[in-house]
Amino acid sequence: MAHLAPTPVIEPGQDRTMILNMGPQHPSTHGVLRVILEIDGENIVRIMPDIGYLHTGIEKTCEAKFYQQVVPLTDRIDYLCPMTNNLCYVLAVEKLLGLEIPPKAQWLRVLLNELTRINSHLVWLGTHALDIGAMTVFLYCFREREEILKIFEIVSGQRMMTSYFRIGGIALEPPLGFFDRVRDFAGYFPEKVDEYENLLTENPIWGMRTKGVAIITAEDAIALSASGPTLRGSGVDIDLRRDMPYSSYEKFQFRVPIATEGDVFARYMCRVQELRESIGIVRQALDGMPEGPIKADAPKVVLPDREKMKTQMEALIYHFKIITEGFAVPAGEVYQAVESPRGEMGYYIVSDGTAKPYRVHMRAACLANLQTLPTMCEGRLLADVVAAIGSIDIVLGEIDR
Amino acid sequence: MALSPAITDLEELKSHPAVACLTAWNPAAVQGVKFDRDEMTIYLDSAHLREACVILRDDRECAFNFLSDVTCVDWTPAEPRFEVVYHLLSISKKERVRLKVRLGSANPVVESVTSVWPGANFFECEVFDLFGIRFSGHPYLRRIQMPEDWEGHPLRKDYPVEGYR
């Protein structure tokens, strides 16, 4: 963050160029991204993203919390995909503990994660289209997103900061009517995707703003550690859900959409097709939802049910111990990655054998993806920067943490 | 799923492609290995880190062509104090490996891997900013999260969690 000292790197090389400061309060930088541009007329000579305006020190805060107290912090990293962050964190801790999670909890996690992916992609599509000038799509997308947020509220009591997953399972049995509501949504959602596509995919103005714009090759994308649709839009066929499955994703049938052009339109197509695939996974999860418990059988780690706590001495003791002194996690380290809507979200957790994590590090997909911006934009027009930033789908909370 | 104890015997883990590849190249560079919770960790000599990354990226058997992450762990007051941690991914083999270098507290410098993966740029800036590790050969090492005039490195263990410093 360079808000006090003068901008160091980019200085005007010749009299022709000028420095333009975009953000951090620019509506199309999706938060508080600041981009420093050197421009020659309308052409971009150099571009440098400047981040850190939203740094909250979450990694440091985690070190002072019990393992179970970190879960709500993980929501706050990325307001668009709280469940994905929850999942990644609890999977990492469960791997450290060596916990086995019952199938129903795993399937519910998959179901909610795919709804989260749809939620995130809808916000991305709406705002990205708004940036480029397609105003209508925004309202259409937020209409469906509202329904997903209501589903989240039904299941967790919160619209955005859900904190629904727990180490060892999930917090509560989903309430009555939850599955019907999701089934309704899964029923009508594909038509809505058709609506978005009707507005954009064949639209010549959309095509002119996105096709051939901000191209990145597969080699560059890999070298710059890009992941998710930013990588798949350049033709690299990798999706962690399929290739390194977690939380029983191997039991679901889905296609991984890829596009080879590497431009804004390719990334758009990847994400729009992912919307369809995700709703397919949601349907499979609804149809095949296993019966059984939603929490692992590990009384020292998982909080007992309320009923048991009030009637059984042992459960009360465990409850008291977990709340007051946490639970010790065997020493070691794990790196757990999941496919978040933006790419590879990874948690690296080091335990020293106590009840608080020694180190928690989040591998933010957006931080790496943002590095592709100079490659995409240099030598192109100023207006393409907005399209490029939108197509990377950044969330500054995740970048800065 | 009970936890099995970590394997740290180099001979036992020789069959792992990354270990095999690195020991064949330069046995002195590999300081130790650990296989724990299905994850492979290789401890490297900090002087050989960059070359080892090139070898792992270009070797056909390994093909660790994707740098997932760079981070650091502070083990103060132990010496060597810092462990810089690299997570590599092979897109074709769907494999991961973790590389670690240990650095003393006196002069924590390690060679930058930005020449191997340009994507290491932001990760290394972040480690520099929050831990004070310097990366030699980095094109533009700067404070990326904290303000430029900030004093101290917040993720070091001797940096307080709350209150003024």
C-alpha cells in the first residue's frame, strides 16, 4: 500500500505518457483495488495493481483464537463465498486431527458449496456486465442471488456470514422446508441462466467488448499462478473438485468447462457454464442425500447436542471443556486446497499441539490471479482494463486479508 | 481414520518422484524429508532452492509446473528461526509437494523464485512485508499489505497481537 509515500515504480518515461491513478474508490475496481496506469493517449504502457487497503491481519488474529473460533473469521475473508472458506478451513483442521466426517455432512457441504459458487458467479456476472455497460443483467442476477441468500438464511440464520460448517461436521440439521426450497430453486434456475445468456452471449456489443480483449496464454497463466476460471479460460484443464477430490466430490458427475481463447469472453463462458454444472451438482446432492448423523463421533472435538448437554453429565463436561479450553490438535502441518469460485483457495495450517493454531495462512486465489492483470492489459486500450479486472473476478477482502 | 506417524527416513521415501529427482541431481541440497498426513515435505538447503525449483518444474517425472503458494512460519526462539514454505502443484500429475528452507534470524535471505515462476512476485512481497524475509533477485520487493512506512513485521511471533507496539 502506497498511500503515504510517492508512487515509486512508475514514473513517466517520456513526455508523451502520463500517470493515471484508478481507484481505490473506483466503482469498477470491485472494492478497494488501486491501479496505477501509465498511459500514452488511450493506450496502456504500464499497469501496476496496488493492494493492501483492506488488510485486517486475519492471519495474525487466527493465531490468538481456538481452532473452532477461527471459523467465523474465514467468512470475513471473502464475502461472496463464505461457505467455501469455511469448508476449506474445516477440511484442513479435520485433516490435522484425522477426523472422519459422516456422509450426510459431506453431501450437505457439497450442496451448500455449489450454491455458494452460483451466488458468487451471479454477483460476478452482474457487476462485470454493469462495468462494461450491460445494465440489465445486474438486476436479473441479483434476483436469483436473493433467493440463494434466503436459503442461506434458512439454513444458517445468516444471509452472508454463514459460519455454518463446524470442525467435525456442520452446525445444525437443516430445518424443515430447506430441501424443498433448494429443489424449487434448482428447478427454475437453468431457465434464468438462459435469460442471462440471451442478454449477453450473442449480443454483438458484449462480443466487441469481450472477444479478443485481455488475452492471456496458457503458459503465462500457469507461470503467473493463476487458477480457477482465469486459468481454465486459457485452456488449462484443471479443477480441484475433479482432480483432487475432497468432501466426496468424486461421487458427483459434472463437466469442467474450459475455453481456449484466453480472453474476457472465454472466462465469461467458463463461468456461465459452471453455473449450469453447479446446479446439476446441487440436484445430484438433493437426490442422493444420504441419511445419518451430521457430526463426527468425536466428543472431544464436536460440541454435544443441546439435549444431551442438558441431561448427561459427560456431555456437559465435554461441552465445558471445548468452550473454555478448546481441543488440542496433534502437531503437524497441512495444506488443504479447494476449488473456490475464483480458483485454488488453500489453507496452510501449522499446529504445535496446543488448542490454538500456530500459523494459519490462506492462499488467496485472487492475489495470484491479480498478477495476470499487467500481462492482460499492457499495450491495450484503457477501457479494456475495466473489462479485464471484471473478468478476473477479484474480491479485495481475500487479496488483502 | 487414525493418524499414522510421520515418515522422515530419506531411504524410505526415495520412490517419491520429487525426492528421487532431487537426490539424483544433488544429494547435498536435500536436508531432510517428511511424509505426514499424505503430504510430502522436502527440506532444502537455502542456497540451492532456486535451482531445485527449476529442476522440479522441468523434470518430466515431476512436472511441478505450478507454484501454489509461498509463505513462512516463525519458530522463534528456536534457531534457525524461519521456515519459508513453497507449495508446488503438478497440473498434469495432480500431485503436490511442499518445499521448505530454514533461515536464521540474523540475516534471513533466500533467492527469489520469480525467475522460475513470475507468479511468486506477490507471494514473496507478502512474506517480506509480514515476516521480513528478503528475497534476493526479486524485481521489486516492497511492502504490499502494510503501509510503506510501517515499522516491524506483523506476522513475526514477537509482534504483539493487540495494543500498540
